[in-house]
Amino acid sequence: MTNLRRLTLSRIGGLFVGLVFILAISIACSSDQPTRATAPAQPAAAAAPAAAVQAPVVIISGAPTAIPARATATRVVPTATSVATSGPKYGGILRNAKPLGRLDSLDGHINRRYEGLEAMFAIYNNIVQIAPDGTIAPDLAKSWEISNDGMAITFNLQTGVKFHDGTSMDASSLKWNIERILNPDVGSSQLNVIGPYIASAEVIDQNTFKLNLSEPFRPLLAVLGERSGYVLSPTAVQTMGQKFEVSPVGTGPFTITKWDPTGDIHLEKNDEYWESGKPYLDGMHFQNLTDPDVRLAMIRTGETDVMHEVEPTQIPLVEGDPTIQIRDFSGGQTWGFRFVMKPPYDNIALRQALAYATDRVTFNQVFYEGRARDAYVAGTMSWEYNPDLTPMKYDLAKSKEKFAEAGYSSSSTLPLWCRGNNIELLRCEIYQAALAESGINMELITLPSSDWWISFRPDYKDRNLFGMYWFNPRGDPHQSPQRVFHTNGGSNRMDYSNVEVDNLIDEAAKIYDIAKAKTMYDRMNIILAKEDPAMVFTSNPIAYTLLGSQVRNFSFVPDYFPRIRELWLDK
């Protein structure tokens, strides 16, 4: 542990010097235009759970049995930024520094990249939305009813809502949106998300819309609070063709004015927005900045107003700064190192040896400086989370036993892939040092950050077989495991396939009785962490967002996709 701390202090010192240099340049060169970064896009920063007071259970209206729609005592429910007593002020352009990366499309049904979600949540309304406390809340649907057998959901819609092109939103519009996603010729990223569960969409009358399901599917409302529930203008999609991908049309509080797929996104206020008194801002400017140190320098110099994806090592650099608000959220994001089931990591005993060799307590104290909870399973801090599940705790004797069983010795060296930026190299070096103390030697292979996520794909030239990975909690505990660990999951890039895991994921989603479903998630987590490890789970770190002192009404949403359309500027 002493060696790890020395390594960390040395590396953080280097990061601090680099940040000071960047900050000095930013101040010297500050202008109306933000400083541009040259580093490739980074994925979202960490978030994690902590102990919370007992929260009341909120029941989804109309569900055939009780379904808590918000966290129990294991997840801290976020609170909004304090608001001035004078109430919201109108005007101003909110600047949001974030990596937009290789953003593919702003068509809500086609988009596959998370980096554009903040902008799309401002352009589109959803059928329903996920509220900051984790409940399923009204959006374009003001209420809904679930049939007693769980096979249908009927939505009662808002009235008088217009798309940005002046056409009306009604039940026919929603039917068209669902059917577009379900049309395989469209190539929607959401087809596999809702396609297996929706049998048909039905118009009851102008303001009443019904989804008929092919099987009970508890997570559907939560899914409709994300990309699958974006409501696009049918007229605009049909008349604009491919231009819709860069000039999307929804019913949201902001309209798009400019987007270069390799650059910034500019939005302006929708003067005809249907929610009375909103939005508060005149517009939003998403600044495409990939380097976290540059983003930090910009919020310190007042060149941006919002910085998500804050690295844990950056927090000490802004604590006590009166110009910056620090917002934190303990919500269950899971970090660790994921395996690809190819040699040498197709060896179960080797994967178990690495899990036993991982001292999570030391790793999280050193890398996160205590700003993370030790993670042993893939739980996302919703109602399915079980803090009593702690398989594969650090055990040097068992690690050596499994390492020998796998056919390895202390002279063996294994590959560990790392993203090529300061923070992630530090993470890898700390993990490498921790495993070395257990007698396991890791060789670091560095990749450009721009190639990180595609490096897990089988067609990558030097495929990433064991490297850092994270995933967010979602509106329902089904969503992340299905996406990441199911054989047919959309983010399963590790060739992981376990029949029992697949069956548990599929069957648990049909169950509205959460006590029964919870036992199935417990079993799934034991398999994923211990019996047939898919990842070495290490951390549930706290998520941070930095705000300029004038930003008001910010709150976290439990799925970590920020909704910032309610913000206003106190200036």
C-alpha cells in the first residue's frame, strides 16, 4: 500500500503541474471563443453510492403489483441546487463543456453515442421521463395505466403540444414514432431495446395512445424515459430525409440552430414551448472539448458554466473556490476491468485469480482518495442492490491457488490495456502495482483514447482483452445487465455468454413482484462476479459536476444522462 501511495502522489503531482500550465495558457489566451482541446473523446466520469436515510417507496401508478420507482435506503436521492428566493430569472446562454467525440446523429431514434444525449433531451420530449428522485414522471404523457396482466400500457397525452415545425403532437404521432423504431429498414439503435417487447402501438383517440406488449416487461416505462421514448416530428423526418440527423425537430424547450458533427452544438429557446413559463434560458452552447484538464481550466476561468465527467483527482483543485459549485451524487455507477473471452482471458480460473488478487479497499483509497465505495458485484443501487453480496474479496492465498490452477506462475506476464490519458494511465499503473504485490505481473498496452471503445470489438487490430470499463445505472435494474452481460446485449463487446445469466435477465424483466425479481438479480450477480467472472468489479465512485456560481436548478438524474433544460442563470 505504501508503494501505491508513493506512485499516486508522484503521478498526481505531475497532473497538477500540467493543469497549472494549461490554466496559465487558458487565462493568457481567454477570449469570447473557448479554448479548444486536441485530445480524443472521453467517456463519462464516475458516480457512486453511499449510505442514505430511508426513502419512502413510490409506486408506479397502475402497475399490477407494487413497483418501487425510486431508490431504497441504499441510494442517495439527489437534491437540486438551491434556488434564489426571487425565483427563476430569464435569459442567458448556458455553456456546457463536454466531449462530443464522434457523435453520429441527433436523430433520437438513430443516435448510438451517449455524448449527444444532453442536447437531445433539450430538443425532444419523451413519452415519460425519469425524475431526479428516480420516479417515472409525466412528460408528453400526463398519466398512464398498466393492465392487470402487465400486457398493455395506456397513455393519456398532454394537449395543445406542437412540434418545432408547427405540426401537432397527438396519439398518431406517438404511434408513428414507435412504429418507426420497430421498422428494421430504419436501422434504429432502439429496435433491439423495445422491439422484443412491443407487439403493436394503437391509437385509442386523439389524446390516448396504447402499447400492446408481447410479454410482460417491467422496465418499459423506464426505457421510454430514455432514447426509446424520444418523440420526433413525423412530418420533419419524412420531408427532411438525412438532413434531419443534423437538424432534428421535436417538441422540446430548445431548437437546434447549428451543429457541425465534428464540433459544437448550438440551441436556442423555443418560444412556442408548451410548458408555461419555460424554458428559462435563451439558449445552450455545447462546447466540444475532450481534454478533462482543459475543461477544468475553462470552468475556473469562467469560459464555461457546466462541467460533467469530472475526474476524482480534479476535486481537490477546486474545493474552496467561491466561483465554482461542486455537486456530487452517489448513485451506483460501476467501474472495474472487463474481460474479453479470448485467450488468455477465456480461462475461468485465471479470471478468478485476478478477482481474488484485487484489493479493492486499497485501490479505492489510493485512486479515488476515498471517494468511492468498494464494488464486488454489478449492482446499480436501485431496489435490486444487495450490499451483503461481497464475493471475491481480496484473498492472496486463493488468488495464488487459482493462478496455479490456470497454469500460470510468478514469472508469467499478462496484458492490461489502458487509455492513453493521464487519469487512465494512473488508474492502470495503480492496478498494475496492486496486482504485482499479489505476485501477478501485468504489461500495460496503451491505446489512444479515441480508439478505446472500439478496441473491444473483434475487428480491432490489437483487440483489447482486459481493460477499464464502466457502466451507468439506468431507470430499471434490468437495463444495464441486459445491455452489458446478456449474450445479445448491445454493449456486450467481450463475447460473454452464459445461458443461466441470459435466462435470469430475461425472466426477471417479466416480474413485477420485486421481492421475487431481486433474488434472481442476486443469483445473476454471483455468477457474473464469481462463478463465471465477466469483470473484476472494483468501484462505485461518486459522480461530480462542476457549475459556475451563477447556475441554478441543477439536479442529478439516477441514469446519469443529465437533463439540463430546467437550468437558469442568476445574473
